[in-house]
Amino acid sequence: MVPLRVSQRRRLTEVYVRHAPEGIRLAYLLTGDRTLAEDLVQEAFLRFVGRLHFIRDADAFEAYLQRTIVNLSKNHFRRRAVERSYLARHPGLVEGHADPDVPTYETIRTALLALPVRQRAAIVLRYYEDLPETQIAEILGCRPATVRSLIARALGALRQIPEVLI
């Protein structure tokens, strides 16, 4: 990897300081895990470093970061599903394995994490990030009608949980 020039490092620092807190918030809402959220944002920025000179508009970075975080979280949960499936087929490999994933006292977090990844992403981007359907569609790589469908199904699932007030 080619070392960054001072001006590039300064620019990357400015972009990080400006966008990292929102990225961590988005990642936390998608994953329910603060440490994982920070890791996902760090990974997104690592992927960005090689493309730093291509970004002309600092505002364009926000959409790039959101899309990258959504994709990284989706990949994380996909890997976890594969790991769990493998462990289910080979129960003797890990004894006493307890998944410390989500504390039971955090009802809304638990409810969000129970949603499929795309529905969760749509809900988080719409209601927590307050993005319009067209921008959510762009981030998720689908049409606005699909976003409306994902949100409707997610809200329907959340309404079925008595502790969640929607």
C-alpha cells in the first residue's frame, strides 16, 4: 500500500471526524452491538482509503459510507448464519457455547434484530436516519416500491410483538 501524503491524511481525518459518529450510529442500529458497529465503520473507512482521491464532493461520501455499512453488516450476519449452521451440524465442537448477542431487557433492539437484514436496514434508514425512500432504495440497491414493501413487512412484524409500541 502506498503511504498517504500529508494532505490526504488531513482530508481523510476530516472526513472521518465528520462522518464516523453517524456511521457508528447506523451500524449500531443495524447490528445492536457497539463494538461491532465501530469495527464495521473502521472497515468501511479502510475500504475508502484507496478511493480517497476519487471523491470530489464530501457529501457524496455519506451515501458511500451508508451503503458500505449496510453491506458489511449484511455480510457479517450472513457469516454468522453460516457459522451457526456449521456449529448446529457439529455440536461437539463448542461446549457450553452461549450467544451473548442481545440482552433481553432491550426490547426494541431485540425486536429490530429479529427482523430480516433488509427489513431492518430499511427501518433503520427510514426512521432512525430519516432518509427518503429513493435514497434508501439507492443504498439497498433496489426500487422505492421494494423499500415501501420492506418497511411495511417490518412494521407488521414489529406490531406482532406485544412489548413494542408502534
